[in-house]
Amino acid sequence: MRPTGKLHLGHYHGVLKNWVKLQHEYECFFFVADWHALTTNYDDPSRIEESVWDMVIDWLAAGVNPGSSTMFIQSKVPEHAELHLLLSMITPLGWLERVPTYKDQQEKLREKDLATYGFLGYPLLQSADILMYRAGRVPVGADQVSHVEITREVARRFNHIYGREPGFEEHAESAIVKMGKKNAKLYRALKKRYQEEGDLEALETARALLKEQQNISLGDRERLYGYIEGGGKVILPEPQPLLTPESKMPGLDGLKMSKSYHNTIGLREEPDSVAQKIRTMQTDPQRVRLTDPGEPEKCPVWGLHEVYSDEDTKQWVQKGCRSAGIGCLECKKPVIDAIVEEQRPLHERAAEYESSPDLVRSIIEEGCERARDAARDTLEEVREAMGLSYR
């Protein structure tokens, strides 16, 4: 996530709640993309540092747990920059120019000079971010799937060019033996079924078999993935998108909640401010007087009821609004109460971290070390494959 300052409820419902869930299902790496922030804000980096710490506290307040996931700052793991550089040697220029968001962002941010290498290359830096951790899944919204796709293409091209290490087949055969007689026999049978009959089920079974093996190294496992598929060693596995449920969090005007629309409620906004913003929200323009009946679907407040209210409350709103039995301020009260209640534990957790900045920094330092350990392992294989391992 790019450090753009304190987060809002759109971030919470669209991303953070999903992260909190994923950290208990997968090994997760969550990082502050400060280099990515520079691709569009290189001319004014003054707020980046403050935004980084604000955002990390928001993550912790939302329930992202440093004991269940790895949290780090991108620029504190310089291996990202090296992998980005090495991947740039093999990535065709046309691949970057055709990324849908490249021209789209240039159009949206016309006031900025984005004719820079950094902006053109940011999808490849994203690819390096993903491939560094040999990620199997990348949680993205539908509009970001193209970034995962270019990452898959870059990984495929890299493996095609560099995956044929000297003595590949001998190394693969040696790795099969390490699996033990029973598993080796099963692997060979599955390999034959896939390569001779195109049996995709055999390929999936073989992958599951390799994943369970304790007697082989990570390098051997990737080598055997490539061997069964008829290629070389899979140095950089191709990731798959893990589609994030679309955020249903509307802004104060009924449009998508976004800082660019100036329609947000902060993740840790003070209760009085939340109440004031919602009380002054525009409602159904047909309800000029209290006695005028309204139509909930034409009112931005109804979108918030859809997120926060139970069925009984929603029925009360539908009936009361259409019959002019309730006023707009009365209708808004359950939403105010629900948002304030949702934010209460976030405020409490955030207060602990705001009063202990050293604790926040130590969490990030530990995360950076764990990330660097994983990054070094990947880069060692990448350098070796590219002939840059001088021993």
C-alpha cells in the first residue's frame, strides 16, 4: 500500500479487513510501498515519512498482527531495487507501455510530469515486489489483475531464459531419488501421465506431492516443478491473483469513498467529527420538508445503511422514509452509532501504538529483517541463474 497519509473507511472495508483474514490463512507479506509513492510524488516527498508511520499505525489498529504476518517498508529491503534492475534487463519495453493503468494514470494526473523512467517502470517494480517472495497469491482488486498478469509474463520469460541450468536433468533426477522410493515412483508416474497424456489432474497431484516433501530443498522442489512441466527449473514461480471482494463502502456523497473525491470518513476520525459529517450529508433532494416522503435508494445515506445496518433497521428506514414517518437526522443516527462503535476498538489499539513510537519502529525493523532474509534467498538463485554469482 502506498503511503498517502491516514487511511479512511474505504481502505478498511476494501483492503484491511481482508488482510486481517488472510494473515491467518497464508504466510503474508504486507509492505509500505514508499518507492511507489515516489513514482508520482517525486517532486514533493516531504510528507512520505509521516504518512508511512500514520499508515502503519492504521494497519495495526485494524488488526494486522506482526506475529501473524511480516510488515515492512519497501525501501528498507534494497533487494527489491536489485531484482527490479535485473528483471529490467529482460523485460520488453512494449510490455510496460501496454499496462492499462500507465496511460490511464497519465491522463488522470495531467498536472504532473510523468514522462519518467520510474513511472514507466513501476509495474516492473511491482513485479519485483511480488516475485521476490515467490508469492503464490496476490490479493488485488479487479482493476489490478493486469499487474499480476505482467508479473506472470516476466516470471515465465525469466524462467525460459535462465531456467536451463547446466546439468538440469541430472540435478532433477538426483532430487527425485531424495524423495524416497515410494514418492519417487509416484512422481515419475504422474510426470509420464502429464507429459504423454496431458493429464492436468496428474500435474496438480504432482505439485501437491512436491509441496509435502520434507527431504528436498526449495531449489530442488522448484526444479522438479519445471521438470514435470517439460521446462527448466522454475526460479521465479508465476503468481495468481487472489481477487479481493469489491469494497461496498460509499463516500459521503454516495460515490466510491476516495480522497480524490473529498468524501471520506477517516479510519480513526473522532466521533464528533464523524457525527458532524454524516449529519450534514445530502439526502434525497425530493425531501425538502419533514412531511415530504422520500426514496431511500436516491439518498447517499442509504448506502451507509447497506453497510452498517441490520435488516430490522433497514426495514425501519425504508418504511419511515417513504411514509415521511422519520426525519433525515433520525435516519442518520443508527449509521453514526454503528460507525463510531466500529471505530472504537481501532481508536483504542491506535492509542497504544501512538504512545509507543519505538514499539512501532521495532515491529517494522523486525519485519524488514524477515523480509530481507526471504529476499536474499531469492536473489541468490536469481544471481546464480544470470551468471552473477562469483565464488
